[in-house]
Amino acid sequence: MMFIIIGITLCLPSAGYLIVENVRQISTKIQHEAEISIFLKKDISQDQIDFIDSALRSSSEIKKIHFEPKLTAWEKLQSKLKLSTLDIGISENPLPDGFFITLNTLSNTKIKKLTEDLKLISGVDNIVVDGSWIKKLRAIIYMVKIGLFSLGTLLVIVLIVIISNTIRLQTLTYQNEILVSKLIGATNSFIHRPFIYTGLIYGLGGGIITVGTLKSIVFTFNNMAEKYEYILGNSITLVGLSAVNYTIIVLLAMTIGLFSSFFAARQSIKKLEKSY
Amino acid sequence: MIKFDRVFKKYPGEMDALQDISLEILSGELVFVTGPSGAGKSTLLKLISAVEKPTNGSIIFENTNLSELRNKDMPFLRRKFGMIFQDHKLLYDRNCFENVVLPLEINDINPADSARRVRAALNKVGLLNKEKMNPITLSGGEQQRLAIARAIVSRPLILIADEPTGNLDKSYADEIMNIFYSFQQVGVTVIISCHELPQSPIKFKQIHLIKGQISNSDKHVPLLS
Ligand SMILES: Nc1ncnc2c1ncn2[C@@H]1O[C@H](COP(=O)(O)OP(=O)(O)O)[C@@H](O)[C@H]1O
Ligand SMILES: [Mg+2]
């Protein structure tokens, strides 16, 4: 019973963590690149454009450079909006020439430095850093992680309360045994020992159930994903946590069991002695 | 071995259970603590075995002042005593063997030696054939003997028994007393409380208590009879 309570309780945050880890891993696999749009001044000359182009090519942070003349951009926009120049009464192209570059870094400081350097080049009018959705996703993952951590902390507290209470009841069951043992010379550690073992076993059992549940979630999910692959188009696989993480879960459960049983037993036995 | 110097004991909210007790118990002595009910016999035994602490005065046990004893040293002191409580304090969710083995578990004796010593102790009190039985099924005299077996199994220096013959028939009482006498004869200090002085074939010391005070004619040096 206790195993299941601990197992399921620890499952909630760790399953959340498992999913977040998977999303994070997918997010790193998907193109991790930031994009910058450099819009040029309207009255720019071809020489200046060529100069900027060569300047960009010399930067090591830049992976891909795409130049889009204002005319192409204008035509694209028009066809997208299915408009003709006449319809909106604009005869002049309002769009500037632009470089669209892809960076090979996501580091904020590097991007900042690059944009500042670019701004200094004459002919550059405006720079827009593409707020990459990957970055947003990462921020969300980060927040979800914090949420999970808080949830986990709360649930650990709940577990501590449940285990402590169980151990306390057990000390009451063994009240006579404890008092008699004390009278004939048992040390506190001798008296605490069986309760601490109980707490450790609770933690071990609960931890193993958590790990088992997580593994079966992964297994079931992947089985299902495989079955529905033809609907989904491609298969999504959930990757289980690492052995280290699984070990940490079991050790954490055992630590919770150990500490809550130790403090509960100590507290309760002190009280017993006073009432005696 | 044990020396009381002007010891007072007062339980919270009660009158003094013991007043101005000074006495000395020597190693290997047989001591009877006598007196009517409520005179403070149990309290005196609890002070000797450091189950209770005195409110005032000093109790010296083998050069250790019990009031100055640190809590963490207490268990090791208690192990020197074999205690037989007035209400036995047997554990009724364990069988006889398991009751007697408890002090050896506490002393971390290995199981093989323990088993041998438990059987020797049970044999000594005539309960060897009942080791698997639950103490609740034993008669009053047998429970008393089981409590004695538990007290002697750890080879204590001092045996302390609180009214061990209190509600036993005379023939059973004599049997119990003989067990104590046999231990005194091999050098164990034996301290027994009882309402009335029993017939003793051996030399003993009496501490007679009335209303928490020693009523032997000389308060500081209990009479030797
Ligand atoms: N734990 C206790 N708390 C309060 N009063 C106690 C306690 N134990 C004994 N007393 C009181 O101390 C006095 C002596 O008791 P006790 O030592 O048990 O006497 P005896 O063993 O001679 O019958 C009695 O008045 C009793 O009510
Ligand atoms: Mg008494």
C-alpha cells in the first residue's frame, strides 16, 4: 500500500519531467538557429549593397545569407495579398532591400554584439532579430520545469507527512517494546533502527514502482505511436529517462523514507517516554 | 557500590515520594527494601537503576554521579542492571524465547551465543520447555520467572526486583526467592523490595521505608541483621 502511494506520488512530477525532457530534446534536434533581418536604406547604392554583402560573408557567426531586392519582396507581397498596385493606390514600392541571414549561434550576447556591429555599417536602416520560436519554447520548457519542481516539492512534503504518520502509528503499536527496551538499556539508535529500515524499504519499493510506471508509460506510448504511425505520418518516440535519472528517483525516494521515518520515530519516541 | 547521600524524590504534583535518604549498598550484598504500599520502595529501586532522577541529593554508582550522567550514557549504565519490574513488563506479542533474548539483542550479541544463553536462562528458571509459548498463557509465577530470566540473561552485576513475590502463593514465592539467593551466592548484588521481610537463609541488609523515609533506627547506616 505504502509502496503504491509513494510510487504514484513520485510518478506525477517525474512523468512531467520525462515529457519535458522529450520536448526539450526534440527542440534541440529541430533547427536551432536564429534569424536576423537587415533592412537597408531606401536610397542605397549597389556598391553599398555589395560592401554589406562581403561584410556579412566575413562574419563567422553567419551561416546563411539571403539577399532579397525590394522589387522581389514587393512582387511577393503583392501576389500573397492578391493585390495589384492599382487596388491600393500605391504606385511606389514601399519596401526596402533586405538581407536575411541565419546565424549558427543562439547565444544572446553574440547576437547582440553582431546586431550592434551591423547597425554601424552605413546603409543599414533597421535590424530585426527574429524572436525564434525555439527560444520561446525553451523559455516555456524552463517555466514548466520550475512548475514541475514546485509540484515535486509539494508532493515530497505530502509524502513526508504520510510516511511520518505511518511510522508514528507504528511506534505506538510498538510502544511497550520501545519502553521496555529503553528500560533495559537500549540506545536510541537501536530503537530507531527498525523504523528507519521500514522507511528505507518504503522508499525503495515506492521508487521502484515509480521507475516501473515511467518505463511502462514510455513503452505503452511508443507502442501506440507505432500503431498509429500511418495516421500521424511519422512516428513520435518517447525516450525514457537515463539510468542515472532512474537511480536518482529511487535514491530520492529512499532518502525521503529514511528522513521522514527517522524524524517521526525520534519525535514520537520522545513523546512516549515523556508520557510514561 | 551504590551510595545515596541525602536523596529526595518528588514526582510532579505529589508529596515527596522519598525524603532524605542516605544509604550504602555494597557489592555482593543481599538487600531487602521493605515497607507498606506507597512507602517509596519502587521509587527507591528506580533511583538506583537510574530510571528516575533524584530531585535533590546525590546517588553515586561505582564512582559515577547518576545526576551528572549524560543521557547518551544512560543505556550503557542500565545494562549493568538486571531489572525485574513490579508489573513484569513482558512483551505479549513475542514468545518466551523472544522476550528473554531482547537484552542480548540490545547488547548486540550474535544470534548463536544469544540462543544458547537464552536457553540457559530459561533453564535456570525452569521454563525451558515453554520457550515457544506466549507469556500471556503462563501463570503468574511463571511470568515472574520469565521476567527473571530476562533480567539474568545479560549477566548483570546487580539484580533489582520490585516485589517479585507480591501476589504469589508461598511455595511459588520461596521458589522465586531461591533463584535470587543463588545469584547472590555467585557474587551478584541482589536488591529486592517486598512488603514484609522474607525468611532468608543468608545474611542480608534491610532498608525499611515508611512514608518515604528510612525507619531503621540509624538512618544513615541501615542495620545489618
Ligand atoms: N510516576 C509517578 N508519578 C507520580 N507519583 C508517583 C509516581 N510513582 C510513584 N508515585 C507516588 O510516590 C509514592 C511512592 O510510590 P512507590 O515508590 O510506588 O511506593 P511503593 O512501591 O512502596 O508502593 C506514592 O505516593 C505514589 O503515589
Ligand atoms: Mg511499588
